Amino acid sequence: MPTENTAYAAALAAATADETLETLGETGAAWLGEYSQVHMNVFGTPLRVMDHGQGTRVWDVDGNEYLDFLAGIAVNSVGYAHPKWVKAVADQAAKVAHVSNYFATEPQIRLAARLVELAGAPEGSHVYFGNSGAEGNEAAIKLAKLYGRTLPGATPSMGGKPARIIALSHGFHGRTLGALSATWKPAIRKAFEPLVPNIEFVEASDTAALRDAFAQTGPGRYGKGPVAAVIMELIQGEAGVRPLGADYVKAARALCDEHGALLIIDEVQTGMGRTGSWFAFQREDLSGGITPDIVTFAKGVAGGFPMGGMIAFGAELSALFTPGSHGSTFAGNPLAASAALATIDIIDNEDLVANAEARGTQLRDGILACGNPLFASVRGRGLLDAVQLTHPCAHAAMAWALEHGLIVNAVAPDALRMAPPLNVTAEEVDEAVAVLARIPDDLPND
Ligand SMILES: Cc1ncc(COP(=O)(O)O)c(C=O)c1O
């Protein structure tokens, strides 16, 4: 996210003495002037205008080079311009770029099967493709609503009460109206209320709160409808890269089983190898070994091409979506599917899930050992990590790092997130740590 102007200016001033400064150049500034004339102001003013990338590095229109430890916010999983990814997209574009859902293409069929296999989903599991993380979660929420209607006592037309979906405090699931309804942050949802009804929030990582929410189901004036689903990220990414805790996730699974509710795991940010396993739910230390009912995915799945969706575990659940239940013009688009197949092949062939684990450990160890008094602690799994700062100067710290050739982001007022490509090298991790180590510890609060 773009930097607040005041923090940015302060960090610029603090950084001017340094010779490795990468300032916003004339060409970039001119483009940004035009940007503001024609773009809705939902992102603030971008920090730079980027031109091209290679591997973990990206160059702006003024020729400044950056080591990208954000990777388009956990998207560019195989780095910029990986030759196999480029060839797959170019070959598919030359063949057929789009056909509509009256027709199918080979890449989308192969990709759906591959995702079911990687998720270890049981026989009969099915995939829905959309174009973003929010759309993956929209699909999951709609499927959960259909499921909710099958629960005893949940048919309003027969005197029942509508089923509920439980989401967690600090959770982020996207900004379309359905996904936003399950997204916690008041600052981004308040202005759009009322949102989708019967989606409730409980405190994250609080088993008693979740148990209470289930216990509110019942007849009579004060009883609520049954719980159709609980939706959660195993590491709350936008909340500052915060794992929920395996014990909590196991308890949530047990409560869902006890009450016949679905467990939806949002793997939009954690999925496709980023946390050191194909999906975060496959990590015992994040999930306690549970199996979800629905997994949503997006971001890194197609290595930079827009794609998202969900995997419904099992035939019975999958069968609740029938023709007309859901759809999108671009769903399963062959260019996106080819990009995703190439991304998955590269991750597989270059052993990048293991690299994510190893480089993640190196990064966290390096940050801990670098001795910067600004750093209080570090957390994360694989290559989804955050460093906790001793005071809320994350935007200024992000701006300082950018000026010194390193892209990271202020994921919270007092935390920086790092999510480099999964093929980042050991040398690049050392280089990033060297920049992080030099961030001044007396930056002003944002
Ligand atoms: C966990 C999670 N879910 C959903 C989304 C929304 O994805 P998108 O921005 O592609 O709609 C995000 C985006 O940051 C996310 O981190």
C-alpha cells in the first residue's frame, strides 16, 4: 500500500545522507501526475511507476533497481519474467486466449485436477475458478449459504432461521460485498453497511468465543439459526502475518464437526507453496493436521496472472453448485489456467516449496540476528513473514527501505511484511537483511 505522505517525506529526509538512495525520478513523477488525473483514488498515490522485472528484481521507469520482497503482495511466486512462465502464457495467447464457459479448454481441466491433487482433496472434490481472492471467497460464501439451507431448522419459509457464517476478528477475505461481509476491519467495511446478513464475527484464536457462537443456535425468541460455516485464514496476512495457532484450528474443526458446519480455509495469501507447504492447512504447526471443507486460493496461484477460486472437498458438497448457481465470464480462462499450470510446474520442478521453507528460516534468523534495535520480533512461516517494530513507524520504515532499493510493506502500523518470490536466493535474502538492518530506529511514528 502506498505510503502516507507525511511519513514518506520524513523518511526521505532521514535517508538523504545515504549514497544508495533510489529517489523518485522525473519520469516516474510525471507518470504519477497523470495517474492521479485518471485513476479513482482508492490506493493513494503509488510509490513508483514500474517498468520491468527479472527474478526478484524490478526496475522503475527512471531506471532504479529494487529487490522485491513483496512480489506484488505474495503474487509473483516464481519471480518476474520466469522464461517458462513467459513461454506458457505467450504460447497459450497465440493459441486461444478466451472461449467463454459454453466451451472448455485443456489447461483449465488439467489445472482443476492438479489443484485437487495438490490439496489432497478426496475423490469427487471439485474446483470453481474465478479471477481474484475476493471471488474465491464469494464462491465459498455462496456455497456455504446453499449448504446452510440443508441444515435442520434453517429454512425460513418453513419457520426456521437463516443459517449463519462465522468469521474471525482481524480476518481479511476481500473487498467485494460478500467477501467484505466476512472481513473484519471496521475502517474498510463500515461505510458499506448493511452488508450480507447472518455473517458474524468472533474473537480470533478464542475457542470459548467460537463455542459460544455455536451455542447460540436454538429455537425461541433468542435462539439463532444453525452455523453453516466458519471461515478463517490460518495465518491472518493483512492483520500482520499472525498465525491463529494449531490448537485453535483443531478446536474449530472439532466444533464444526460437532455442529455439522463447514470449515472454510482462506489460502489466498498462504497457498501455493508460500508457507513452506503447498497449502498452509497441510502444515501441522499451523492447522494441527485438520482437513478443511473448502479451500480458497488466488494471489500466487498463477504467478502474476489474475486467477482465484475454491476447491470444495468431496462430491456431496461440490454438488450443491448446479448450473446457474454461480459463474463469471472469465472463470477458468485458458491464459490464466496456463499461467497457473506453468507456475505450479516451476514450483514443483525447482523444489520451491522447500526453498520457501529454507529461505524463510534464513530470513527470520537473519532479521533476529541483525541487531537493529527497531526490531522487536519476527514471525511467519516459509516466505510469508513479518517483523514487529518497537514503535509504529512501519510506513516510514517501508519508505526508507524503498529508497534503499528494497520493497517490503507496512502490513500494520508497527509491522513490515516480507513475501518475496518462492525462488528467492540465499544471497538475495542476505542482501535484504542487510538493508533491513540499516533502517534507522528513530524514524517518526506514522
Ligand atoms: C487472505 C486473503 N483473502 C482474500 C484476499 C482478497 O484477494 P483479492 O485482492 O485478490 O481479491 C486477500 C488479499 O489480500 C487475502 O490476503
